[in-house]
Amino acid sequence: MSTSNNSPEQSQLGKTSAYQTHYDPSLIFPIPRAEKRAEIGLKIVDGMAVNLPFFGMDFWNAYEVSWLNLRGKPQVAILSVFAPADSPNIIESKSFKLYLNSFNQTKLAGTDALLSLLQTDLSNGFGAPVQITLTPQEQFGKAEFHELDGLLLDRLDIEVDHYSPIPEILSADHSQAAIEESLVSHLLKSNCLVTGQPDWASVQIQYVGAPIDQEALLRYLIGFRNHNEFHEQCVERIFCDIMQHCKPQKLSVYARYTRRGGLDINPWRSNFSTGKMPSNLRNARQ
């Protein structure tokens, strides 16, 4: 699947779309990660970022997945997709939704048949193998919720007058001994790169290093309020800005975005050599 000329402006975002109801993998629209990674200073060689300062995963959850069994009876499930951060592409979210809708009137022999198609098509789209799980309707009642653990930055009574990211305000007190800390905010808001529609998120920042100025960090995060970028790009920008200006020894950034069009996208980036992958549990706003 060639993605060399795929830009967000060429996708279905913000356009009137015909909703296909029969299986069509061509609806998937990959967008290379490289251009935005170059923008935040990462090294790009032959269209791919090299020597990434992080590893991680993009957790996708799709709540509107349906198909027909061989007798024509609708089936429903919740789909979770785990795409590695070093994959060359993201998948534009509206195209992801259109692709899932193409199963709505498609007859399949069972969940194994659906999983096989999803595994192949989404791995091709991201340009790397992905992990997928399906939660059938009989297990919906077992779904768990969990808020991000950490000290709430939103408790701080600060004055805010900038609504675009200003990484230069980030700082850490390197005269102090290194600490291990988890900080959480529910005030992260960014906007879709193409349509400008708001994207709402909770974010968790875990680090080991000199104490980070919490008020400055909260102002910085609020500064994304008028910023236009996709979810994955925002999290990578946050990670790189904190690394550059606060220089922690270890850093992890995890954002849980609220769903739009039945999809939520939750990027996680870390440089912990033994970093534990976070759970994919929904929070209250999701």
C-alpha cells in the first residue's frame, strides 16, 4: 500500500462521504508519520524516522463494529487495536471508521474470519504488524473503567493567557535530587489537523529526574487548546518537548482521548528500557 503522496488534506476528513456497507479494505487511508516527526526534530532517512527517542503503542478502541453472520443476523463487538509507535504510518480516523462500516452488510463465518481480515488490512495500513482483540457482546458487562494514576496538576490555581504550546516555559530544578513522579491532567485539548474539531484528553506524565515545575507544565499542556495536530503527533510533541527542556532520565507520556465517531485513540510513548505498557482501560469520559 503506497503512502508516499498521502497527506491529511487528501483524506476523507471534512468531506461528504458515501458510506460503503460491504467489505472494502481500500477505504483505509494511511498517513506517513515522518513529516510530523521531522517537524519536532526527529531524524528522517528515506522517509522513515530513525533512532526514535521513544518506543510505544497507539491503542485504538472501536465501539461500533458490526457484521452479519451467515444467516444474515447482525453481530456486534468492541474492537481494540494495538499499533506500534515505530510503524511507518498512522491511519486517518475517518477512513478507519468508513472501513469498519464496510462490514455492516458483510456476511462472515464467524469472529475468526473477521479477525483475520482486520489483522491483514490494519497491519497493511499501519505498515507493521498490529495486535487486535474483539470483545463480544456477552462480555460487555465485564468492561472496566480506570482513571489515570498520579498527582493531579489541575489542582493548581494558575493564570493562563496562552493557548498555543510554548515549550520554552518548561523547566526542572536540577539543583534538587532526582525524583520519581506521576502527574495527571484532564485539561488537554487539541484540535483535528484538518477539520479543527476539538479533541479532548486526559494525560499522564511519568518521569524520573529533576523535579519538573508543575505550574509551567500545566500551562504548557493547556497551551495545546488551539493547536491543530492528530492525537499521536501531540503526544510525541509533548514527549520531545519535556525531554528537551526538563531532561528527565526516564519519561513516559500517555493520553486517553475521548471517542469521536465511535473511535478513541490513545497514544503512549516511553523511553523506559523496562517500561511497562499501560492498561487499555477506559476512563469516565470515554
